[in-house]
Amino acid sequence: MTNLPVQDFAVAVEKLEWYALRWKAELSQEVMKSGCRAEELRLETAERLAKFVALIAMASRRIFFLIISA
């Protein structure tokens, strides 16, 4: 799970809590890639990319919470 040093039980629990967050990050990325088809879009300017990233971040967050609350 980690190569970080663990001095006591409290630190071990903290590392486990970090690891438990991993699935949320992976699910969010999957929503962006598959659900929003982020990789298929070819944007020509940085401004368009920034707007798209903001949009899919909001959309994937809503989709993510729909998935985990189901």
C-alpha cells in the first residue's frame, strides 16, 4: 500500500484512510474519460481546454456522487 514509514497505530490508520480515497480518484477519472469522452475531444486553444476541464470537472463530480449514493 505504501512505502512511507509508519511509527505507530495512528499513523497506520491514517495511511489506510489515504488508500481508501484511491477508489474515488479512480472512479472520477473513469467518469471523465468514459462518461465525458474527454480523450476524444481535440481542443485547439488553451482557453477552450480550460473551459472544457472546468465543465467536465463539475459534470463528473455530479455523476460521481450519483454513483456512490446509489
